[in-house]
Amino acid sequence: MPSPIDPSLDALHEAQLDSQVVFQGRLLEVRKDRVRLPDGAESAREYIVHPGAVVIVPVLDDGTLLFERQFRYPLGRSFLELPAGKIDPGESIETTATRELLEETGHEAGEWRHLGTLHPCIGYSNERIEVFLARKLRRVSAPRLDEGEFLEIFSLSPEACRQGIRQGEITDAKTITALYMAELHQGI
């Protein structure tokens, strides 16, 4: 049986016929492509091109996790999230993770582990998020937030995270997935 994820053997593959940029912003690009479907018909696909991001599960020496509370404009409210940020052009995922942890929390990590990749919006974006576990944390500075970025830093126990998910207080998909991946890898 062919691999269900090998694109060269995928009978469901849609071939791009042409592509058009509909919108170009600072962070995102919106494209509209014309594609050939598996049955030979043509259709349109609209999607967001994203540079990629990282999310970090930062574990303090006492076993609690560094979290942040940040207002997210599209939904008009604050969310509880793990530290995260976009990958800059030409930047390795490890460099991005190190930079984001320092910028958002003021911490450096003595131990890093890449846990995998998640794709949060497969129906309308090519975004990928690389998940890291960070241990042996030490605070080296105050957070170094980007201009216009505001957040609060605090810590939660793994059990408080699980309870927050059950009670609907933690709803951010990258945070929930990263916590699950860290738990699978016995990281928390």
C-alpha cells in the first residue's frame, strides 16, 4: 500500500495551474490558485501564505511552565498562551525559538528539544509551527517586547494547564497541541 503521506503517490493531489497574489501584507500573503483536481476538473483554492512560527514549552526548575496572557485583536480578547513567534527570513527554527523565549519572557534555556511540527490551519493556510521544549531556564533580563506588543508573564503547573483546557480557559490551538506533544515526550 502506498504511504498515505507521500505526495508523489497521492491520488488526491491537486496540481497548481496558476497562482495569483490577492493581498500582500507585512506578515501574511493571500493567494488564489487555479488547480487541477484528481478527477481532471479545475477549481480555485484561496489560502494564506505564512512564514512559519515556533512555540516553546518553557519548564521552570520547579516543574511549572512559563505562560503569557496576550490580547488577540481578531477575537477581541486576551488569551493564555505559551511563548511563540514567527520565523524571520533566513532564520533557523532554533534561533527563532531562542530569540522568542528571550524577547517574550527574558529567559534563556540551557536545554532545548525539538518536539515536532504542527499545522494549525490546514484548510486555509500553509503555516507550520515548530514545537520546542526548553529546560534549565534562567532569567537574564526583562522581556524585550516588540514595538506595540504587550503581554503578562506568569507560571502554571502542568495540572493547572490541563484544568485550564478542560474548563475552556486555554483555547489556543498551538498551546494545547504543544502541551500535548510535551506530555507525550515526557517533557512535562
